[in-house]
Amino acid sequence: MKASAFVYPWDVNGDPEAPARIADLGVAQATLAAAYHSTRALTPRHPRHRVVTAEYAAVLYPPDPARWEGRTPRPHESGDWAPGDAYGEAAAALADADLEVHTWVVLAHNSRLGAEHPDTSVVNAYGDRYPWAPCIAQPATRAYLTGLAAEAAVRPGARGTELESLGWYGLAHLHAHDKTGGVPLGDAGQYLMSLCFCPDCRAGYDGQGLDADGLAAAVRTVLEPVWRGAAPSDGGWAGVEKLLGGATANATRAWREDRARTLQEAAVAAVRAAAPDGFQVLLHADPVSHHCGANAGVDPAHVLSVADGVVVPCTGGASPLTPFAEQGRAGTVLAANLTVVSGMGGSPATLAADAARARDLGATELRLYHAGLASDRDLEEVRTGLGALA
């Protein structure tokens, strides 16, 4: 199975040993960040630093002024954590180590966008804004994300791209110092707290035959027992239908799925228009279409008709691959994404067995998160595991 390791430019730039170290793992590809959200990341082997703080979401290359002239919003260049064409420098070094380089592009997850342009953010039923979560129903935001996808994905020398967060983001953020877990919401509560009530979404609900004010009031009402400490109403989508009623729940889902699907179509089309022939386009995806987050909730049949394949989170088990594998499209890439950083819940020691199970469920490739964050011991176990697979 072809394997690729995720990498940040700051893992490579300034460390002349990094490209060979990554190649020696047994991977054929590096998936290198070209546009990324704010983060604080370890660099356990770098000769000049141990922690990199990316203060805000940024592109890790110089954006094209002509593309963005007069446009709002527009991407920000990174600060001193990835100066200049950090992506290009790292990509060249990785290619010199005989690694195929693909871009890694984070889209609808951008706290600086929400801070500078609050009206772009998802607004919940209580009126709270989520600055990390751009509302993908808004025309200006959709245009920004589509333009960013095309520019950040198609960097010089890249053979393909992996588009993360190309869909709805919601309450869950995984932000540093996050204090939102005190009341368990369950899957249904997460969905309700991720419904957006910005003007564009209110109009969208109206188009589905819903009264937006009444919907927001209903969300607040059904969540009130949860805030008081009652067990969350879970059960996946059935739980949402139980809380809101089937007709209302499915009308909200129809609006949101339409906005996600059409954005995915537009972004992938923009990437293909800018890319050379044979350029591979994958989406980080969750097969449950109402889910929010970095792995965008998608309809498997639809997304595989749009993109060349998907990258699917499999660290907790490979069952999410099944709905994609059932589509049975020849040549489709189904990449199982396995965390190999033991300190982040990964299990590099069981990589061979985990990959074999994923292969049995339809995986055609592996993605390993994350070559820059892992310890030396983790990387040695990755090398052993990939060797066993070979």
C-alpha cells in the first residue's frame, strides 16, 4: 500500500536531515501543509527549535497579489514560523529525497478570518459566534474558500492535493485550552449547537419551509434539559429527529448538505482548472454527512463522483471506510488516516495490523499523522510497520 506522511514546512526547513529521515520511513509521499490553521507544534528533532507557534491561519507561500487584489476576505501570509516560500523550500527538499509531494490545504477552519470579519462566522441558536468556523453558506466566504483551494493546492511541483475542512465546521474545535466539554452533548447536541443562524442560513431555512426564529427557539428548548444535566439525546441522526421532529431536522440537513456539496464541487473544479493533467484531488472526509469538522461530513457517493478519493480517519477503527468502499469505483483512492504519534493517541506499534485491517475494509493507501510530531521511537515503529507491510 502506498503510504504518505503528513509534514509541516517547519519540520523540514532548517533541518537538512529531515527529508531523508522521512523517506527512510518507507513512505513514497509527503503531504505537506500549504495552508494551515493556527497551531502550537512540537519539533522534537529540529536543530534550531523544539516548539513552533503558528499564531494564525495562513498560507505558507507568497499568495498571488493579482488573484486577491480588491478581494475581501483574502489569505494572510505566515509570520516568522514559516517565512517566505516556506512550502516551496520544504517541497524542493522533500522532492530531492525522491518523495512525491502533495499539498495539504486547510479551508473552512480559520480563527483569524472570524476575528477580522465576524460576520463570516457560524452563529448558533443562542447568537454566539464561532470565529474558527466560517459559514460555508455565505457567497463571499465560498468565493474565498474556492480561490484559496485553487491557489494553495496547485503549488509548483505538487502531484496532488488533500483538502481538509471542505465543509461545515461547528462547535467542536479542538482548540488549546478548550473548556466546552463540561456538559456532554452527544452527536445530536453537537449538530444542534453547530446549526448556523447567520442571515444567509436563515434565508436558507426559509427556502426549506422553516421559520428561522422558530427553529432557533426550538433548538434552545430541546437543549435546555441537557444544560441542566440530563443525559444527551444521542443515537446519531435519529436523535436529532427525535429532538426537532423529522420534517424540521431533515429540512435543516437538506440546506446544509446542499451548501457543502456545491462548495465541494466548486472547490474541486477550481483546483482542476488550475492543475496540470493527472493532478490528484482528495478530500478529508467523514461518511456521516451531518458531521462537522476537519473531516467534512459528506455523502460518499457524491464526493467520490467529484474527487479522486478521500482521506478517512481510522485511528479509532477502520469502519468509516466501509461506506466509501461500497461505492466500488475503479481507481478511487481510499486512504486510511492513522495517527502514529503515541502521545496524541496513536499506536505506531500496531501500524502493520491496523493497516491490514484497513486494507481488508477497502483502503488502497495510508496516511500517517504526523512525521514531524512523532518521537524517534514512534518513527522507528512506523519504519518497522511499513517494512512488515512491504
